Amino acid sequence: MAERIPRVPVREQDPKVRAHNFEEVCFGYDLQEAMLEASRCLHCKNPRCVTACPVSIKIPEFIAKVKEGDIQGAAAVIGEDSSLPAVCGRVCPQETQCEGSCILGIKGESVAIGKLERFVADHSAESDETTRPAATVTPGAKKVAVIGSGPAGLACASDLAKWGYDVTIFEALHRPGGVLEYGIPEFRLPKDAVLKREINEVKALGVKIETDVIIGRTVTIDSLMDNEGFEAVFVGTGAGLPKFMGIPGENLNGVFSANEFLTRNNLMKAFREDYLTPIHAGKKCCVVGGGNVAMDAARTALRLGADTSIIYRRTEVELPARKEEVHHAKEEGIDFQMLTNPVEILADENGWVRALKCIRMELGEPDESGRRSPVPIPGSEFEIPTETVIMALGTAPNPLIVKTTNGLEATRRGGLVADEEGRTTREGIFAGGDAVTGAATVILAMGAGRKAAKAIDEYLKSK
């Protein structure tokens, strides 16, 4: 029976309409749609979806509750392992993780696990009954500092708070959420309606969040441990250092890193007319890169009124962005220039971007990652007229923590040296997420935060 029910499609805003607004693209399931989709689950004896989930959510258990219409029960099951279900249901790459491992996906379409998780989180938040565990900070509890309020920090802090620790998160920016707040656009993750709500759930566990605190500037890790009584520290500072190509013209007016462009728009609300944050998308915009951040930047520039192209040096097959993001970008009218690589950014007489000079590429032999290496085609240079260029080429961890903390070691690429459980080269300091691995996914960062929380718990109990 289960195989014969087709996957329930999710309702979305019309592409022609949404290309001009910042409202959420997907509307999500209603109760009937969610229960029907949940009925497709086979409840495998060895659920591969759970193994493929970085935070090990008990997926068949929560889906069984949805099938029965017990949404609060489903929320309680998810809540045992995830502190950000409404976020993960929206931004996780489910197609390569839980859904990618679903048995139904072998011959047909996998269960829409992500859309069901989102439905459960949203529906239970809107109902009056709450499944939230009560705040459990025990009197005289040991103090733990969490640096960074992104997905790794929030996941680590949640688990530690549930186990009775006195947890304080220190955030450098003026709003908590890390990359969820400054990096992911409103049309994929509504900030007030979804992100703020889930951060409030973390606070309700007894976690304190202090914003505008730059660890390494305002205070150091050493001063937290020596003077303020913190017995362990988790570093979840993400990867906020943008990368550039090193081509001529990158310092012209009208060239941005995707980080700066998205931060102005998301954290500083440049897309809203009642905010005076300056942002320059121009009439024509080129976004260089092919990952999710490139899609986010391109779809944001489009909504700000720019005719937008994505410039990528391989073919569509190699695009690292989620298929859903690429599909949405195409539907909205974004132009994809494949097998194209910038060689220079050209200026007008006033020092502003006039055009992007590119060269055509062809695919050669596979590189270390197994993807075929792009090779320039001699004599194939051409110009794309544009007013702005956004570089979305990945990010590296910020070196500030390493530079200001004795005994912490970093890798060649700037990531903190840490073992599988998050233990760094200095006792009592743990790390996880993008600060260790470089830019990765929200859910992998959460998984790392949870592992580190467990290691911190063991460490403090053994002291």
C-alpha cells in the first residue's frame, strides 16, 4: 500500500510572484497532507534514515505519531534529539541525508521527512499545549561557556542545559542565530516567525545569551575560565571569513562577498523599506559560485530588482547546491552560465564595476574530490555587462579565537584541531561545526555540537 501512494507535493508561492517578495517560498503541509504523507513510511526494522541523520532523530517514531494525528507526541519525539526542528525542516539537505537513505527512494520517491519535521514543529508551536522540557539548571551547577549562537552552539547549549548545567552563550553580533540569522534569506527561513521562536525555546531551558560580545576582543577564553568561573568552553564560531578569487578588479565598487551581501540583507534587514541599511544590487548582477550560498545571494539580488546570473565553472551535474534551491532559482528566472570562469572584473571611469570578463571552460580529468576539473578553453574570453559581482566561493573559520587563546591549535585551513567528540588541543576547551570543518551544513554543525556536549558532560563529571 505504502509504495502506491505518490509523495504528497508541497504548496509553494507562484515563482512570478515570489521573485518580487521576501515571503517564504514553501507553504508547508496542512494536517491532512501531513497524515497522508506519513502513511507512506514503511517503518523499517533497521531505519537507514536515522543512521543518516547527524543528530539521530527517531524518524519512524515521529512519523508514526503524525500518521495517528498526534502532533504533540511527534514534537516530543523530535525534541529529544533536535533543538531546531522548524529550522532543520526548512534548510537541511534531506535529499542527501535522511531522505537520501529512505528505502522508498530506491524505486520511487522517498518519504518527505523534512517537510513532515517542519509541519510538526510549526503545528506544535501554534497549538497551546507545549512539549518543551522545563528549565533544569540546578543550584550551584557547573558553568559552561558557549561561543557562538549558530546551530552548533545552540545544539550544544540545549543538551547541556537539559542536563542541568549553567550555560551562557556569547554572540558577537547583535542578534543570536549565527549563520541562520545572517546567512539564510527570509524567503527560506523567516526570522521572527521561525528562528526567533526556536531560539526562545532554547532560552526557556535556562540558557542565557549575551550578544555583542566578541570573544578575543571584549573578553578572552582565558578570562572566562580564570576570572568568571567557567569550567568548560565550547567554540562554535562558524566560518565567517569570506574567500575571493584573487583576480584583477576585486577591489572595485560593486564587488561583494556573499557574506557581506547576505548579512546586510538578512541581519540588517536591507530588504525592508523601513530599514535604511545600504545595499547595492544594481540592475544587473553576477554571482560567482554554485553552492547554496550562491543560490541564496542570487535569489536575494533578484528580489532586490537585479537581473541576475550565476557564473559556475563546471556543469549543472557538479553544482553543489541543493536540487530544490537550483530548481527554485531557475523557476524565478535566474540565468545560469555554466562552464564559465571569471578572469577579471572591469571598471567604468568612476571605479565601479562595468563588466565581468570570463573564459569558457571544459571538463578534464577528475580531481581529488572525484569531480572533473575545469580547464580553460584558450581564446574563449568574453564579457558579461554587470553592475555588481557577488563572490560566493566558500568561507574559512575566523582566526581570532586561535590568535587570542593559548594552547589552541588550528589546521592549515584555519579550522580548530579537534577530535571526533570535539576535544581540542587544550583541556576544557571543545569545538565543533564550521569552526572545525570549514563551511558545511546546519545539521552537521548541530551533530557536532551535540557530540561535544556529551564530551563536556563526561569531562566535568570526571573532574
